[in-house]
Amino acid sequence: MTTNERWAALTRWSVLAGLLVFFWLGLVTAVSQAPTVDEYMHIFRGRVLWQTGGLQFQAGHTPLAHWLIGSLLNSDGALPRVTDLPSWDAGDRFTLAREFLWENAAPSRVERVMFLARLPVLFAGLLTGALLVRWLRLFNRRHGWGDYGPMLALIILFAFSPNLLTSFTLATTDGLLVTLYVATVFALWWYGQRPSWGRWLLLALFLGLALATKLTALVLLPVLGLLCLWQWYRAGTLFEWRQWPRFVGLWLALLTGAGLVFWAVYLFELRPLPGIPFPVPAATYVGSFLRVQSHVDQGHVSYLLGELSEKGWWHYFVVTVLVKTPASVLILAVVTAVVLTWRQRWLATIYFWLPLLLLFVAASVSRLNIGYRHILPVLPFLWLLAATAVPFWTRSRWAKLIFGLLLLVYAIGTLRQQPHFLAYFNEFVGGSVNGPRYLGDSNLDWGQDINAVADYVKQFGANEVYISYYGSGDWQYYGFDKLIWLYEDGVLDYFNPANPAPGLYAVSISHLQGLGLQDPDLLNWFQRQEPVAQIGYSVNIYEVPQRDEGSWIAYCLDPAPLLEQETAVTLTGQAEVRHVYFDCANSWVIPNGGSGWYVLPQREAADWPVGRAYPDNFRLVFRHDPGLLGPSYDIVYYDGGAALPSGQTGQLADEMVALPVAVGDTAVLVGYQQDGPDWWTIWQVQKTPEIPLTVAGHLYGEAPPPIISDGLGFTSEQWEAGDVIWQRHEFDPGADGRYLETGLYNYLTSERLPFVLDGQEVDAFVRLIP
């Protein structure tokens, strides 16, 4: 056997091994994941197609993937007929899909259904790998760029791809689109190598199937159009006008053939549409297209880098590719771009980068930012490009070593991630554990770990679990009878977002990010806690040992209260509390000197005077951003453990006195604090006054008159014994102040309340020295 024959044999065995590795990784993943958000609906649609041929549930989708997903379900004779489902006559697809998969499900039936629905998609993944290998071999032989090294690199990139393993192990439409997107472009390239009607009809077959797989496949029309123009330009016939009738005829034949294939997938449907008086072929497709377009126009709430948006971002997929594509692939892509530029091979590889580029641009323009899966077909083309640059890596021993290490790191990273491929994030961002910082939804949490959470809870031994679950799974199927749900469409009475009850909480990452909730900030309290466990990178487990206790809720007037009392009580879970109101810009109050909650404008805790004075006792527990369901505000908990100032002195009637000093039997001047040009006087209430009071703040300099800054931000009619009041006296930064005189007086009559010194009343204010 010659050296070339040995390499050829090694390549064939490597390709076979790569396909088997992909199948094994995919199979293990497919049987370990619970049904994701969309799968139950796709499975139901496939079942309907095979049993009734009905297209009525295809809303927003095309049926080919559903034909594939439902192809093996008939092998299970225990599954019910869709027409026998209780809600069949009502026609609600969500209810029907749930009835088909979950209701009255016998043990292990759901797992069996999921396996039968996912297996054909996994086979489509194997077909994709084989097609890529075949294309690369033909391409490299056509250009004389080498065969064995590029082939080995390509099969490794395919076999260990966490991104492809994600979609080819789920019963969704995304994986099959990758297969047919690649197959369609390959068919055009293959036709260009030796044009024939047979190859042109094969192209029409693949195009028709692709268009019937997902609406995204419409991008193939401009892709094929530009590549055809390039073919004809390269052949020197593009500007020969006598050739244009032939070009038009070829395109009409392509579109006619693809249209017939497409129409056959729709079972040759022919019916009118609203506003159109005559029958339309594949009318359901038109309705799906309009539905998706409306969805795009209305917007879809997406998550990116800690922000939520209904309209999306133009750079969403740029970030997505950078954080979810394996680091080795990104490095290979950069080197490949340099090599193609250096060797001037961009035009030679146009069939690889043009389909990639147009799909990426179309997805970015659409602003439908749901997940990496919407641009998944770019990956195989990126691998093909990288494979063409393999000869560069073989130029030196060091280059070979680096290339080998990149592929080794790539494979090891995938094996370590298995089976949690859906939540994959690359090494550049620290892996999947840091994924929630960047993306959500189908990039991370699609409800795939409900079964693993159920196993954890059983091992934990909890009788009740608070669950906030982003998915379509049925917890009763997983053996739970006592569950307390946090519903997506509202807040239940027993859940207090700013002060959760003790217990075990399973919270989906998507809900922590605000996705899928009516109020995106509903679970903000949990964002400030460390989970005791993380299940599959998509669900956090929290254990709340006890809840905070308090006797009051204090509302900042900004200029009006930020919350109604009823809402504040629901947030904190404390019904029997005292409600007080104060001007937080110029005062502060600690009601009764005990623990409780503040409702404040959003600000860092250290920016409030009590937060600076008592940082260990003043804790932000809940933050709500502005939205349709409420204004922006903070809930801050004060634990009541802070000590009052001590050891300060003042001057009263020319005599130095140690604070605190009483003002009659109404209040006590506890201390003071200077904060730049401003002064704060600190008081503790002894009883509720019978007259309206305010606090004097007179700043004296070298010469009279004083600068006056009197006020009281916590009105005296609210005072109760034990209240601690901080009152701000604001002065200009350049004010000359040798001391501050302070005391209490009746703001209607200006009558002072005397201080009590050694049992005697002193009709004077206390002087406080800086």
C-alpha cells in the first residue's frame, strides 16, 4: 500500500469515526434532555401531519421538519390519535399539544416520544457531516489544494461541534435547515462544475425542500442568484445578451421545480386567503410568512449583555458568535481570513463565504434576536473555509503543533460540556457558568433541565418547592404533587418578591434575566443571592433559610410615594406594619429604631446618609426598573442593629454639654454629622408632639447674621416614641461656618422648645462645633 493509499484509508476511517462520535454524543444528549420550550408543539404538528394531513397548526412554520419529526411516532402504537384528544374540536394548538405529550402520560412515555421525534433529526445531522466531507473532497481536488489534512480538520470540527449538537438533538426545525441550506448551495456548486439538467433538477429538489423547512431559507434565493451571476461571469457569458434567454429559462426551470417540490410538501394545498378571491397554492405558507413578519414588526423580548429589548440590536448576532462559537473555531476563522487574503483565494471560496455572509446580514437586519440557532447554517461554511487554510498550518512544526492543540482543546471542551450543549459558551468568556451575563433564551435556558432539577429536588428531600420555570414541561410527570409555582403572568399572593418565604427555590436563568415574565424584575431578589447549586447551567437552586422581619415601611416622597401601601406589603410580605413618609433628599427616619424597609428612588446604598453611616445594616434587597408595570424604585432593608452616635458634645447657654440632651419630654438631640458643607442633626423621639415642629439649623460665621437652613423632612404628626430622625441642613459650599445652632420650635408661632439641662429648662439652641 502506497503512502497516498494509507492516507486515503486513514481519512476514510477518520470520517467514519467522526460521524460515529457525532452520533454518540448526539444520542446521549437527546435521551438526557427534557422537552424544550418549542418541541412539544413541533412534535404535535408532526403527529397531525402524519395522521390527518392537516396544515391548520403550522402557524409561523413550514411543515417539512414536522414531517421528519413525526416520521417515527407511528411505530409507537400506544400513542393516542390526535383526533381523539379531548380538545380537538376546540382547535387550540397549545392545549392539544400539551394533551398529546403530557396529559395521562404513562411512565417513560414522554421519554419514548422525545426519542422517536429527535432521532430523525439526529440522522439529518449525520447526513450533513457526510455532505460536508464530500463537498470538501470534490472542492480540494478541483483546486488542487490537498485532501487529507483538510478532511481530518473538517470532520473533527463537525463531530465535536457543541452548536450543531444542540440543534440536531432536538425535535425542532433548526437542524434540518442546516442540512438543506448546505445541500442547496452544494448542489449549485456541483452543477457549476459540470452543468447538466440532472444536476439542475437536483438543485431544484434541495431548494424546494429547504424552503419548506423554515422561512429563513428564503435567504437562499439571493444567495443562489448572486452565485449564478458569479458562475456566468466567470464563464464569460454574463454579458452575452444572446445567453440571457437561456439564463431566464434555467431560473424558471429551477423555480418551477422547487415550487413543485415545495407544494408537494404542503400536500398540494390549494385554497383562498382572506382578501384573495381565488385559490392560492400552499396558502398556509403565505399565512405563516405574514405571521412571522408581524412578529418581527411587533418585536420579541430579547436579552443581551444584561439588557432587555423588544426591538433587538443590530450587533446581537455579532456578540452571539463571539461568545457561543468555540474559541478554537474563532481563532481558525481569523487565521483563515488572513490566509485567504494573503493567497488571494476569496473569489475561489465564494461558495463558502457568500452564503454565510448573506444569512448573517439577513438575521442581523431582522432584529428577531432569539438565539444562535437562527444563524446556525453559517458554521458549516465557516468550517469549510477553515479547512481550505489547513495547508498553511502544515508549513512548519510549530504551526502543526498549534493547529493540533486548537483541535484538541476544541474536542476536550465539547466532551466536558456534554450533554449540556444548548448552554455552551466558549472559553473566551469563561464557559457556560458565565453565560447568563451575555445571552438568554435558546442560547442558554430553553427548559431542557426540568428532569435534572426534579432529580436534585428528590435528593434534597424537599416536600415543597417554589418553582419559576421557563419551559413547557409538566412537573407532575416527574413525580411532584406539591408544587408552588411562580406563574409567568402575574405574582401570586404567597410570593413576596422583596422578602421570599423560607424554602427551596428552583429558578430558571431566563426568568432571572426577566425573559418570559410579565414583570421582568419579579425575581430581582434572587439576582442578589448566591445559588446553592446550578442544574445544567440553566436553573439555579436557592435555599432561603429565613425571611427578614420588620415592623415598618418608610416611603421616600419623590415628590410622591413610589408605591402604594398594598404593593409594598405584597413585596415585603409584612401585613401588620407601620407606614411612614419622609423627604429622603433632606431627611431620614428610622421608625421606632427597629428593623424595616425603605421604598426609595434607585441609588447606591452608600449614597444615602444611613447607608454611609451604617453600611453593614443597610442592604438593597430589590430593585425595580421603570416599565409598564411600575416605576423605578429600590427596596432597602434596615436590620435595626445600628448604634446611635455617642461621645459628641455641644454648647448650651455657654456651658459644654455631652450629647444626648433632651428637648422637654418630646425628643432628644442624639448627635450630629458634618458632610461637606451640609450638616445633619440626629434626633430620637420621646413622644408624639401636640404642636407642629421643625428643626432649626443656623450656621454662624465670623459675623452675623447666620445662614438659615431650617426644616423637617419627617413631619412631626407622624412621630412616635423611638423614632430616630436625621435632618439635613443644606448650605452653599463656600459658606463660612464656625458652628451650627439647632433645636426644635413651633413653625406656626416660632416658639422654641426648651432644652433640659440638669433638670432645668434652658430657652436656647445648642451650638454644635465642627
